[in-house]
Amino acid sequence: MTSRPIGIILNGVTGRMGTNQHLVRSILAIMKQGGVKVSDDLALMPDPILVGRDEVKLRVLAEQHRVGDTALAWTANLDDALADSRYAVFFDASATRQRSGFIERAVKAGKAIYCEKPTATTTTEALGLATLCEGAGLKNGVVQDKLWLPGIRKLQMLREQGFFGRILSVRGEFGYWVFDGFEKGRPPQRPSWNYRAEDGGGIVLDMLCHWRYVMDNLFGAVTAVSCVGTTHIPERADEQGQPYRCTTDDAAYATFRLENGIICQFNSSWCVRVRRDDLLTLQVDGTHGSAVAGLRKCWIQSASATPRPVWNPDVDQPLNFFQGWTEVAADAVYDNAFKIQWERFLRHVALDEPFRWTLREGAKGVQLAEAGLTSWRERRWVNIEPLMKGGPYGTD
């Protein structure tokens, strides 16, 4: 079998997400499986170079994840990597505030662009990056990983099969307790910049981008949002154990209207203790049945299996509401969600196969987050207009 290398610049890969999901569970996993198999005669093989500001971290990471006897290539000089014709793809997993500058440099170097979300902190900036890539004729994409989670894929299958009948509502619960860093032996699980507005942090900007593509792809186009955010914990300790003031939201409570009349509600919080099936659960209620999905599993209850509860607060509840639900069997072996999308993007770059999760789709997520922030600030519903090429509310 012929192996066709595809050079990939992995920028910001020393961060938690960059290392775990993109380097280890995606790029290295693809390399270990022999590449992305195209046919019996051809496989696409990632050829990564690690890029970041900290030479020590880069060197350690490159040595830790060797391919055979060879350490991964790395450099702290992004311009050198961009100037190297061996690398056709630029991927960015840096902090949100830095992303646009990196992408603009990569576009000038003629690289295909793939990046984490949010793609920017404002709709205008996010749309500008999409337009920049389109104008340069460069293939581009944004990470929308939750579409390939096993639980989400099972929901999509149920909808395609007509299980729900007419969908009425969707309820999403996301989050977990992120330690503040002050308690010895319990370091925070998220980077400190997530809690600083000046660094592009905030859960509204982070999570409403996710909920946009989940709703758009599974349930219908979003037409309006009502959102309340808050900063529940005003002070945390950073990576060096130093206290800092949190300047942005750590929880958001949002309601969305879809074009088909479905109402969606998503609670997102880094200040919640989990007593549910998973860190993310989605409940979909329809006229013919309901489903509850976590990251990997999904349970259904049909109309015929729905119990008839009676309200009586004077006695213990006689019904066990967790009974009467049936787990949806896996219809396939589910690979890592980030890896699946990486494979599709590499096929898009090398073979020109369709890839619809572009920077323009990423801009829709930023648009919804910005509208959510406006709703919170002005205490009102905000309509979501079609995102056109001429601007956030322009025309083609």
C-alpha cells in the first residue's frame, strides 16, 4: 500500500485539548492504524510538527510521543513551519484570543486551515476569517466534535427512523465541578484563561458555539435565544497557585427557539456537581417517544411504555422513573469523535471530498454566543438572522 504523507502544523498543541484529543487520540491514533485508508492501494498518513511558545514543553511532548524510534518534529518558530512546503495543513488549538492572528498568518502561507472553536470572540472576526479562507481558495474547517459522539449519533438515528414523532423540546444539561485551585491536592481541571474575559474566556462563548451546531444539525435552525450568564465563583487560583479575579461567566442558562417550533434549553456550568447519567445529557421529547443521551449511551421510552404518575407529595413516590427506559444498542463500533472529523478533513484536503463543517459554520456558533451575551446584557430575546457573506446580517 502506498502511504501519502500530509504535513500538519499542530499549533498550541501543548494545551490539554491539543495534546489529548488532537495529538494523542486523533493524529497519533491515525498514524498507528496505518493512516486514513482510501483504498487497498492508498492511505493518507499524517506528518505532524508540534508548534508552541514553550520549548521545554514541546521537547518533552515530542519525546513522550515517539513514532518508533523517532521523536516528533517540533519548533517554537511558527514562521519556519509555515514556510516549509512539506506542511499543507495548519491546525490551531491556542487560546481563542490568539486564533485569528495565527490563522491570518497561515492563510498568507497558503495552508489549509483547521481549528478549534470558538473561531473568534466576535461574529465579525469569525466571519472575516471564513471570508479570508474562501477568498484565498483554501480548504478550511472547524472542530464540531460532538456530532460524532456515540450518544448524539444514536439520537440522530432515532430521529431519522421517526421514533420521536413530532419533536417538542430538547433539554441539555452540561457541566461539572471545576475546582477553584485553592484546595491542596485538587488542582483546577480547566486553564485559568477560561475565566478571564480579556483572554477570550467564558462559558457562553465556549458552549453556545457547541450547542449551535448540535441544534442546527440534529433538530433545526436556531432563530432566537434568551440567555442568562453569571460568575458563580469570583476568585480562583491559576496554574502557579496564584489567586486571580474571574472576569467572565462560569455558568449560562439559555433557551432557544428553532425554525420548526422546537424549544431547546441548555444549562452549561463549571459550578455544578453531577447527579445525572453523564457530564452532558440531552433529553429529546416527542409525541411518540422520548430519549435521553449521554456522551456514549442513549435510552428511549416509547409512548406505550410511558408511566401515568399521580401527584401525591404525602407519600414516597411509588414509581421508579428510571425503569421503563430501554438502552439503544450500538449499531457500530464508535471511534473517537475528534479523530473521525480529522479523518474527514484530511480526505477533504487530499481528495477534495465534501466537508461542510467550515469556518463559516464556526462563525454561526460565534454568532449565537454573541447573541447570547447580548440577551444576557439587555435582558431580552435576540433573533438569529441568516449569516451571509457580506457580514453578520448582510446579503450575498
